[in-house]
Amino acid sequence: MTMSRPQQDPQSGFLHEISSLLLKILRSPPPPVPFADHVLELSSAISSSSITFPSSQMSPTGFVALLLGISLALMLCGSVTFFLGFMLMPWILVFVMIFYMVGIVSSVSMLGRSILCCFTAPTPRKDFHAWEQM
């Protein structure tokens, strides 16, 4: 019998995967670092039997290092985004000025066209015969 989970949107699935990965990193113990004087003892212990490490949580120093790495990655991405925006800003300003000038020229031409049409339009003639028939 299989349990079917309700369909999740991709964003919540992505957040679930990220949070489970982060929790797995926080709960797993760091690998042992062999020192030069313990290399022979460690190699003989590994060859004789398998070593099981007790499950312990990440040390506060490791957690701070993880947060430092995350913050540095975010700052780097933010710096790249800022640099791209800084490089694209002149192009955006040029396009805004071009569209602004096109809008001004269009408004002035419509105003001029309406003024010229008023002066060049023929004046309506009054029909005197229509008044006499009344």
C-alpha cells in the first residue's frame, strides 16, 4: 500500500529539499581530520574494523562557518547583480529619454495639427434661403 502525497508546487518542493539538506548537514558529524602522529594508528584501526562515529550535531563554530559561507555567497550574488544593474543603467536612461522625446514630439505634432485644422477648415456658410422659407 503506497501513500500518495498531495501535489506540491515546485517552489515548496524546492524549499523542502533545501531545508532537508540543511538539516542533514547540521546533524551530520564532521569527518575526522587525521594528524601526522595518528595516521598509522588510524590506518591500522580502519583496516582491523569499521569505525562508527556517534551522531552528534554540528559545533557552533561549524554553524557559524556555514552561515558565513551563505552570507558571502549572497553578498557575491548581490554584488554581481549590482554590477549588472550599474552597467545597464545608462542604456535604460537613454531609452527613457528617447521615449520621453518621442512623446513630446507626438504631443506637439498633434497640437499643431489641431491648430492648423482649425484655421484651414472652411467656415460653414449660412444658407439664407432656408431662413426665407420659414
